[in-house]
Amino acid sequence: MGRVLKESGSLRFVRTSKATATVAGVILCLAVSAALAEQIKKTFPTAAKPSLLLHSYNGNIRVRGWDRNEMEIQAERSSPAMEVVVAEGAEKVTVETRPLHSDISGEQSRVDFEIQAPRQASIRVDAHRGEITVEDMQGGVAIEGVSNSVDLSSIQGHVSVRTVEGPITVSDSEGHIEVYSISGSLKLVRVNGPEVVASTNSGSIHYEGDFGLGGTYVLKNYNSPIEILTSSKASFDVTARAVQGLIESNLPFRPIPLGSSFRRLPPGKFLQGRFNSGKSTVQVTSFSGTIRLQGPGPQ
């Protein structure tokens, strides 16, 4: 059985007994009343590679890695009508926001988070609204959003991001990276990995980098521009297809063996070639959008 260590108004800290602490961790029910401050801050020890699961309805979220085996969570509420519940443990930390009544407004439901976690932690965020920023992490990052904008930087590890209509930006990152959106635009800057996939239905795609690590890169959308900016250091084989759109390129590609059904498409609809030694594989597809490949041009 747990025992209450401290209780003040509706702010409660409940710790499990030692025998069950490794399973349940520490439950912090941070339902702060109107009389208390609306900023919440808690720091607690964790393992070197804990997992963080954050469920948020509305609000901005920022997660940063640091070289400490502890986690710091700061939450700022717009209204005491929202409850913040934190279940802390050495291996797993869960954070959740909950409305205290059903007729809460959008602004009242907002809770902003600033979180610092061990750099090796794995991060999962499920959210509906707000900006999500994750930076300087070496564990896996998984994000599911609706109307969220997502910005990831300096990530090493597996990355999976999905939104309904929010834009996604990934920069200075390396690993197995997958970004998907229905209508949000996708931007990848200096992103390398064994497999990189960027897919959106009606959003645009921008890739800026050198397609490194000998990986496979897949960029695809339906009816918006796809822009690729690369340098003379890049090395890749490309296959690009625009069924009803156009392909524009100033890169000096060399021919490579075809053997693909895409050969039936006329010039301006299909492009296949090798840039430098062709270490990576790049596949670009748009049904009716324009595909642009830009780089140093002929030397």
C-alpha cells in the first residue's frame, strides 16, 4: 500500500512502498487549485536509458537531452481546469494532461511542457495541438500528432513522426527516420540514415543534404512540389517519377542501367541517373507535383 508523503490543497505526492516502487514508481497527481501557482516543476532520478511517454491535448512541448541520470519536468497551465498527472519511475516515466470537467475551452486546456531527459532516453509523444520540439537525443523518438507542428534536431536513433495536418522538420539527425503527414509539409535538412522515408499527401517536401551513409531515401507525395538541394559531395542513384507533374534538374547525372517500368514515361516525367559514385539510393515520386533537383551543376 502507498502512503501519502505530502498533501497541500489538491497537490498530492504519493509514493509506493519499497516493494512495489520498481513496478509502479512514484505517482504525482498535480491537480493544482486556482489558489496555487500554475507553474509545476519536478526533478527526479532515472536510469540512464528511461522511456518517457507524454499524452498532451493542447500546448507546446519541448524535450531536450542532457548528461544526467535524472529527468526535469516543468509544466505551465493556462487554467486550473487541467490536471497534470506524472507517474515517475527509474525505467519509465508517464505524463498525462486531463480536463477536470467536460466544458473546458481550447485555451483553458493548454498546458506547456519543458522537459529535460537523459540523452539516451526513448521519447514518445501523443498530442492533438501545439508545437512539439525534441532536440539532442540519442534514443528513439516517436511522435503522433494531429494539428501539431513538429521540429526535431540533433537526433541519433530511430525516428517516427506522424501528423494529420501539422508540418514536420527534421535537421542534423541520423538514423532510421520515417516522417508521414496527410496535409502537412515535410522538411529534412542534413538528415542521413540507412533508411529515410518522407511521405505526405498534399504537403510539399524539401530535402537539403547529401544522402549519406549509403542509405535508401524515399520521398513521395501526391500533388505538391518536391525540392532536393544537394552538393558536389553527394553520391547517389536516383529514380524520379512525376505521372502528371514535371521533373526539373540541373544535376549532371550519368546514365545507369534502367530495367524499370518507369521507362515508359516521357522525358520530364521520369529521371534515372547516377550522381558521383552512386553510394545511396534515392526514390522520388509525385503524381501531379513538380520535382526539382538542384545542386552544383556541371563543373
